[in-house]
Amino acid sequence: MNAQEYIKVTQEKWHKQYEAEPEFIQVLDEFLDSVAPVIEEHPEYVEKNILQILAIPERIISFRVPWTDDKGNAQVNTGYRVQFNSALGPYKGGLRFHPTVNQSILKFLGFEQIFKNSLTGQPIGGGKGGADFNPKGKSDNEIMRFCQSFMTELQKYIGPDKDVPAGDIGVGGREIGFLFGQYKKLRGFENGVLTGKPLLYGGSLARTEATGYGAVYFLNEMLQAKNDTIEGKRAIISGAGNVAIYAAEKLQELGGIAISVSDSTGYIIDETGIDVALLRDVKEVRRERLTAYAEAKSTASYFEGSVWDHEIAADLAIPAATQNEVKKTQADQLVKNGVKFISEGANMPLDAPATETLLANDVYIGPAKAANAGGVAVSALEMAQNSQRQSWTFEEVDGMLQDIMKNIFSESKEAASTYGKEDNLIAGANIAGFKKVADAMISQGLV
Ligand code: GLU
């Protein structure tokens, strides 16, 4: 079979087989479009059927998570761990607790994670997990009981050299603490089993900031490549979690202005720049809605709906909320607003028609697997510190993060131009991430 036939047959097979998994198909289509020229150049990838093998996770674990709420009622959720690819190292990737979690979402996230982790240059494979549990409105005790039940099952399948989960949407320091405590009770103190831990027992300095800072370091590289800087630029940021908070902080440190943040019901516009200390107090300490931010700051206004529908002059955008948050009409709005650079803080925040529109309008896009790789990169640095039983300073870790983000940018840019996709970092990141994984898989034989 020649490469073109192989690609066609593979795509048809995927569309049929994964009909019920739309997010997974979305990510496979984008990936295939990017790597097609590489497949054409490497007959061994066709011969070894690398694409079809790659798309099937090494294993998916799905399990029952029973827990008791504060009223004494028996509740239950479904937990998952997708152990997608271990060609480059132990499975590595976050856990997401959100009511939308299902197999399609976790397979798309796990697939992305393989190439993201490969791009970091660190020895980590790809995985993802979570549960369809909604942490909103739950008490600390309910969260603790849920995490304990979740880990009672998950601990059978993970370990510091096997699979190392971390946080994602709905899983932060509090949840990692409860998950770690239960793992320790059942298996003993092995701090390399989870990353994103609190500093007191093996967490890394700069891990909390890493995804947001990394997305801005990546954006900075994009701007520099176009002989421009962040200085004085206005950025629309969505989300109000870890990624959005620290992206706003770093952006403003570099002289930019973060003019918005958002949560699931609305958004804040604050043209004087987001007050990061206030935002952290509202979201992380008080765990309140963004309306509390607007009440505390006179320059801020709260609006219902999506920040991507807002008409406002801006140069940059950092979507840092969730998948497919930016649709076609919103991409049109971003073009009208004047946005020229996008760094994806969330995973797959632009849907396919939105991406097409933005590329057609020469918007320079830093795709998630490259732009938000700073989080998992510092997770791998946390694993390294745990193995050494040492902890590095904030400056040391942040310095390594900056180097990693620079490398990811140059590798992605170079891969794009080598394959005639100049300035398309989506294609470049897919290609650069894919080649290492494919070559490692081939060298390890058919396993
Ligand atoms: N959930 C994050 C991501 O999407 C971080 C994963 C990790 O640190 O393992 O990359």
C-alpha cells in the first residue's frame, strides 16, 4: 500500500470506529493532516502500520468510584485512566474531575499528551485520567472521600516508574494531597507517584505557575520570531484557573496587559489589567465566582456569556478554559478585534472551523501540545527531584522551563518549514512530537 492509500484507509477506519467519540476524531483528523507528509517520506511508518497502532491506547482502565456525601447518601461516579503510550517513558498526564469527562474526552487528551510530552524532550510517555465527578459545591470532606475512593482503585495501576498522574481541570493541590494520602496509606511513601504535589512533601517550586508561565514564554518566542514583543500588548485570556492566573501574571511581568478572565458563567473585562492577587484570592482562597472580583475592583465589569463573543481591541489571546471553547463565529470576532497571536493554554481550545478561520487570516497559533507543555515539563522536573531526593530553587526550575519552551518553539517551527508548512506551528508540533514517538515504537518492536 502506498502512503496516500494508507492515510486514506486509516482515516476511513477511524471515522467508522470512533463515530461515538467526536473529540477523539477531531484530534485524529488534525494529527493526520499534519503528519501526512512525514508518512509519505517514511515508508517504514506505513510498513509498520504505525498510525493505526498509535491510535489505540495501550490500555484503558475504567472503574467504579463509590463515595458517601455529607448527608450520608451513597453516590457513585465512573473513574478512568487511559494509559496511551509508553514508548518514551512511564505514562504521564493529568487527572480531570469534571461532569463532561468520558472516554472520548480522555482519549483526545491522552493522545495529545503523547506528543506534548515528546516535545518536552523528557523521558515521559502519555496518559490521562479522571472522573465524571463534579467538584463544584462539594465540601472538603466530600472531595476527600471521593479522592480516597478514586485512589483505592487507581493505585493498582500506577507507580513512580509506571504511570504518574497529576492535576488537570478540577484537580489541584488539595485533590493531589488527598490522592497522595490514600496512595501512601495503601502503598507507602513514594512521592514520585504523583506530581503537582504541595511543596511540603516533594512538590516542585514553579510547578503551580508552570503551565501559565510556559504559555507566555511560548507566546514570547512567537512574537520574537516576528520581530515583536509582549510590551504594551493587550491580551484576552479565558479561564480563571491555574493556567489563566499565571499566564496573566507572567504576561503583565513582561509588560503586556491581561484584559480579561472568565469562568463557566461569565467573564471580567478589566482594561487596567487583571489584578492577579485579587483573582487568586477570589478563585483559590475563597473559591467564589468572578462576580466577587468585579465587586472588589471598580475598573472591572462582569458580563454573562462567553468572552470570545466580546467586541474589544486586542493583540493577543490565551484561551485557557477548556476544549472547543472558541467556535467559528468567535474566531471571526477575534480577527475583527485585531488578535494576531494565540497561545493555547487549554487543550484543544479552538474547534476545527475556528482554527481554519484563524489560519486563513494569518493569525499565528501556538498549539496546546507545544504552548501548554510547560506544566507537564515541570512535572517531569518534579519527578527528577523526587528521584534525587533534592529540591531545586524557583530560579533553577523556571530557567529550565524557559529553555524547554524555547526548544519546543524552535523544534516545531523547524519541523513545519522542513515539511513545507511554514509558520504552521500546529503541523510543526504534531510532526516533531510524532517522529520521536514513532521511531521509539519501531525500535522497540511490535509491542
Ligand atoms: N494536565 C496537564 C496537561 O494537560 C499537566 C499534566 C502533568 O503535569 O502530568 O498537560
